[in-house]
Amino acid sequence: MVEALLPAYAEPLFAPRRYKVLYGGRGAGRSWSVARALVVTAAASPRRILCAREFQKSIKDSVHRLLQDQIALLGLPGYEITDREIRHVNGSLFLFEGLRHNVKKIKSLEGLDVAWVEEAEAVSKASWDVLVPTIRRPGSEIWATFNPDLESDPTYQRFVVTPPPDAFVCQVAGDDNPWFPEVLARERAYLYAVDPDAAAHVWGGACKQVGGAQIMRGKWIVEDFEPDPTWDGPYFGADFGFAQDPNTLVKVWIAPGALPGSSGRLMVEREAWKVGQDTDVIPVDWLTLMPDAARHTVRADSARPETISYLSRHGLPSITGVEKWKGSVEDGIAFLRQFEQIAIHPRCSRMADEARLYSYKIDRLTGDVLPEVVDAHNHLWDSVRYALAPLIQRSGTGVLDYYASRAGQVLAERDAHREDAARG
């Protein structure tokens, strides 16, 4: 067998167990370790392995490339790699499927030795209920790797809160990875310095606490989709970072809603998010991810006119700054929340993170939610606001001030009415 270096926590992957679950913070090397363990064991003896995730529209959404890279790094002979499968001359076979939309196909799979579920935090109870009894060959195993989201999620409940019998369940983080990269170490240190609670979730693997302070609470979902010709858009928005903040670009659409009189559904299709970019790298990275941004108007943070000027001369000719006003953030939030729903494509993981973390301030003593937005975890949401700027109604003093003034007006009208009634 080829010698494969792995973190110490991965050693139990080679011992027989019905369930093998690795979860925790980013940068721990879970997916890398599982991929390496599977290609090594499959090269040693025949294995039929299903690589699954909740959503998979194409092979690009799978771990196909990760497995291919590990085969190359280890120099494993005997593998044949096609666009749809990975085979070994000894009969081993890797299959790749999405769970949510392939129920019948998953049920029909037979003789599987291993099912590896990547990004398992997104897997629904219904998908687990189909997959688990499908993996029924004697000695078969179910492997799962994930970054926890909410404690109430089916995957977390199934494997962490009440783990099944014969399960190896291990929480790991960057410190457990001897090859944790320096670039991630800097990002981790920064987030722990500015927002320890968010860092505990992102890097430590703690579940995100849901509370009333979340700005987008109850409004968004993660959903796989393809843009439809009937949708309005696309709309592009950009935000520029300072120091450790990221430069971001988003591509969004507005789709018809299901409810009468609805403002429709906001569909977040693409994101770009990167810290520490030199200005000359920004258009290269953005146009690689979203080449059609060159043909559309990109509305951007007007606080960086010199950056906008550079980008307009280097691939984004229609980029323009967005006007800001007192209360523009609150007006934008009110506009976003009027959508029937906000759907975030599964590939937009940073957008989903911000959806969970974007919050109002909380009073330190009383725990009350305050009418002030925390200036953090908002870079992609700011980009969305900029993208849709022409559609946002300007209240003049901000939505919160507007409601306060309206409340005062109502009280004044009530008092005047009482005075009139008293005069009779």
C-alpha cells in the first residue's frame, strides 16, 4: 500500500465502523483526509463508493476533482478517470450523485461499500432517510464531513447530539491539521480578534446561535437553481474592502414570486470574496468568476472612486459608484426583506455565512435588540444593496427614523382628536 500522510485524527478512518463522521471548523483538512483515505483503500482492494452531497447539478459540484488530485499527489497507479466516474483496474468504482433530486436513483444503487457525504450540514432528514437504508451491504459504511451550521439541523442532531451505535464522531479544527496554511491562520486570527462568536462558528466549528438580532432571519434559504429567461437581471454589485475586509462582487436576479402581489424572489447566483487583493488583481479574479460582468452595469461602493476608475479602464467599463444617504443601509435592508424569499445558490457559501451572521446590535446589559446594524458580516449584503440601488426607495431619514416620526405623527393626531372631542 502507498504511504499516505494524514492528520492523527484520520487514523480511525481505516478501522471498520458503520459511521465515520468528521466535523468542525474550516481548515482542518477533513475533506482532503477522507479523499486520501478512500483512494488509498480503493486501490488496495475493490470498493464501490458513492460520493454524495445534498445538491449536485454537475460533476463540478462534487468531490471528483479532489479525489483526482489526491490520486495524482500520491502517484497511485491503476486509476482511470472519466468525466463521470473514477475506476481502478481492481474493480473499485467512485460514483457521484446529488441526494435532493435523485431519490429514485439513490434507492436503486446496490452493493455500495461506502457512502461519503460531503458538506453534510445541508443534508435534509428526508435525504438521510433515503440514503441510510440504501447502504446495506454487510460491512458497509457511511462517512460524513461537514462544518456545523445550526444545532437543530438534521445532520448535527443525527450524528453529534444523538450519535448512532458503532459511530466514530470527531470534532476537528485548524489546530488538528499539521499543514494548516498561513493564509488561513491570518484570517482566523483576525476574525477571533474582531468577532470571537463568529470565529467560534467559522473556525472552531461551533453551531451558530439563532436569535432575533439576525437581520435576515426567516427570509433566506440555500437552494440550487438555474436562471430562467423570465427573470429580471442580472444585477451586479461590488463592495471594496479596507485592510482585512474583503473585496466582493455578487450577481443576483429577481424571479417572480408565488404569492399574489409579491415583490418576487431574490436569487443570489454568484459571489466573489477575497481579502488582501491588489487592485490590479481584482478585475482578473472577478471576470474569471463572472465574465458577463464586463457587459453589464456593476454598481459599487462609491467610497473608492480611484478603484472604480481603475476597474472601468481594465475590463469593467460600466462600473459606477452608488449614491449613499442617511439611512441608506436601513432602507436597503427594508427593501431586501420585502422580497418573498431570498434564495442563495449552494456555491455562494460566504453569502450564506453572512446571512447567518449579519445582525443588529444587542444591549450588553438588557439583551434587547437595538435598532443599529453591526458593521460586520455585511460585505456581500452591501454588494447586493448596491446592485439593486435604483430599486430602493429613499426614505430621506432612514427607515427607522421614518417609523419613529410616523409614530410621533400618529400620537399627535390622536391627541388632537381627543382635544376636539373634549371641546365637543
